[in-house]
Amino acid sequence: MTDRTARHEVIGEHRLLVDGNLVESVSGRSFANVDPATEELLGETSDGSPEDMEIAIAAARRAFDETGWSTDATFRSRCLEQFHAAMAEHIEQLRSIVVAEAGSPLAMTYAVQVDQPLADLEWWAGMAERYGYERWLPEREVFGQRHRRLVAREATGVVGAITPWNYPLYLNIAKVGPALAAGNTVVLKPAPDTPWSATFLGRLVAEETDIPPGVFNVVASSDHLVGEVLTGDPRVDMITFTGSTATGRRIMARGAQTVKKVFLELGGKSANVVLDDADLASAISMSAIGVCTHAGQGCAITTRLLLPRSRYEEGVELAASTMASVGYGDPWDPSNLQGPLISARQRERVLGYIETGKAEGARLVLGGSVPASLPRGYFVEPTLFADVDAGSTIAQEEIFGPVLVAIAFDDDDDAVRIANGTVYGLSGAVTSASEDRALRVARRLRAGTVSVNGGMWFAPDVPFGGYRQSGVGRENGVEGFEEYMQVKALAFPAG
């Protein structure tokens, strides 16, 4: 641990949680957890292997098949309330972990990165009991005899949860919360860049809840492919994954071998459609600030700014001035909204896209380099491109960095065509002085969530997910809860 992190009391958990026990990896190996803001070592984490994953899967299978976890909603609710209380008790440790290993700006931990998942877990604890798992259909006569019909929802089984590094605590809870609340057992495989946001949860479950052994397991690993053990194992009934579309395709193909249920929340290239009668400054800020926040490492950020041709230069100037005002640097500084990218590899990937944008003829308006004032850490300047062709690489592919592209459109139909003109369909935004006009355009966007005139859809009771290659299924809401269940129909003679 460095002097810098010691000042902020970053206390992680290096062990795995397998079958109710906090354990070292079978091999005894560990891997480094690196601070992306300083490139310094935070500490070590046990390096799970396929053998560790096999043991965890066996434990989860046994816990589902041989305990009452899947059928006792009251017990599940109580255990999740204990889990919530443990997170609340250790919230400042969780906050420090997320800032240190994810490079998240401290300010964001008081919202989506830490405080929101804490609140969401409480919501899922309540959902375990308040959800109606059964509904009766009207009696029906068949061949002269009346029958009663019951539709029941029950837990799917063993769930393999594979999570990314950008919002690690939030996404861990977004998957583990509903999966456990619905009665499943879970094996969580976190990203190797942010292991402690998962392993610390494992410690809380082991030490401060009555969740039975094997119901929740955490296998961290430096090897992304350890997660593939989950996708191919017939004992695993479902995979829930958030990450890149390329990896999602691979998981879907692997899961097909055992016909698993697969939930995928994948990439996005969302459009912010600013109509010609909109208040430009407020409409543009969603993209101009959003693409800088957490260094643009978010799948639903509106990274394409669609501006009316009649107000294009005005819009580009406003976007540039807004982006230039965003504080970036040390994520522990509460005035900064932008911290580092997660790794050297990700920084090089983003810089590569910037070079591609210049090579393809886009006009670089702002940024485009590693900031000279931040020689250590994986930082990239807030970057704005104008005069971007809607079919160019930087307008079509997910960059996952602080890079905004401004595209001109002629009219509402042209804006819709451009907005829908990628393989993605995760999110979007539309702004107009007329709510009716904005809503008409929003309804035409092929996207799972759309902000209309600044409306905020992000909440645990709102289903989130994408059209097309942005994913399969929905996270959050009743719809997200039901992703983790199977449907059973039962029929009885009416008497």
C-alpha cells in the first residue's frame, strides 16, 4: 500500500469466498491490484484458477439443490437485509476501494459508484418478499372438464455473474442482489482490474450474514478466461454479464453448448439528439459533462452529440467550453469529475481511436493527448471531435474514454436515421422546447432507455438494457428480477 492510499485507509480483501469460507486460491498464487491514478500497487489478490471456479460451482450447485434458499423468501429477505446492513457499516471502506482500484472520482461514490448500490441492495431485499411468485388463471373447460391453472415463477438455479471494472460495486450488486433475492445461488467473477469491489463483499457475506455456505461465491482471477468455466459448465443454469459486445458474443456462443439462459448488457454508442428549438447549453451538457465523468467509461453515456446544422458551430463551441470546464486529475479530489482510465492498455486504446479520428478527417476541437500535468496514471484529456462523418470509426465504435463526437443533421428524420445508424441500441437522449416533439423523436429511437428533455431513468425499479447488439434482457425493475426466474405452469382438475 502506498503512502497516498494509506492516507485514505484503503483496506481490501485478498481472499476468495468459496463455499462459505474465505480462502486463498488453490495454487497459492496472487495478482497485483494497481491504482490507475498513480500506477502504484494497492495490494495483492488471490488468483483464482479453473480449479477454484470448479469448486465454487460445485458449492453453488449443492447449495441450490440441497438447502431451502430457493424456496424461503422470508429467509432470503432477512439475509439480504443483513448484507445491506454490513455494507452500510463498511461504506467508507467500500468508498475507498472503489476510488483506489477503479479510479472513480470521489464525488461519484456518493451516487452510482457506492451509495446507490447500497440503496439498491435494500430494494432487492424487500423485493424478495413483496414479489408475487404465483398467479392463478381463470378456470378453463377442456374436453368437458373444468381445470384450474397456476403460473408460478421460481429461481433459475446456479447463476454465473461476470462483471466489468467501470462501475464495479454497482454492477456486482445489480446482479447479485436480484439473483439472490429471486432464490438463486451465485458465483461472481469480477474483472481483474477491480477485484476488491467483489472480494470485500465476499468477506461481508461470510462474516456478517446468515447466507448459507455456497449460496454466494466470489472467484477473482487475473485470467479473464476463468470466467469461461462458468459459461461452459452444465451445472450453471444462467450467465449474467455486463461488458463489451465482442465478449458478449463469445459468452452467448459458449452458453449455447448447454442451452443456458443468458443475460447480456453490452456496449453502446448512444446519441444525444439536440433539436433546433432546444436550449443548447442545457441539452449539450448531458454529453459534454457525461463523456468526461469517470473518463467516459460508461456504456450508456451519450458519446454522439447530434446537432442541427443550423446551430452546429454554436453547439460545438458550447460543447468545447463545457468540456474544458470539467475538473480532472486526482480522483480523491472532490472537485474532479474525471479520473484516470482503468489501465495503460485502455489508455492506448483510447489514444488509438483519437488518432483514427484525425486520420479519417474529423476536426479535433479539444484535447486529444495525455495531459502534460499528469505524467503518472492513465489519463487522457477531455477530447472533442467536430465535422464527424456518421459512418466513421469514431462515430460507430465504442471508445470507452473521454471522447465526444459532434455530428450535424438536417431535420428530425435525418437525426433519427443517424441516431439509429449503428449496431448498438442501449440508450439515448432527445431535447426540444416541445415535449411532444421530443417524445415523437424518442419513440423512434431504437434504444432501451431514452432521456426526454433531461429526464432521468436511472433507478433500481426501471428496466435497463439494449436493443440489437447492446444486449439481451433487462437489468433492474420487475423485468430484471424476472430475468433470474423460470416460469412453471401447473394445472389441476376443478373438482
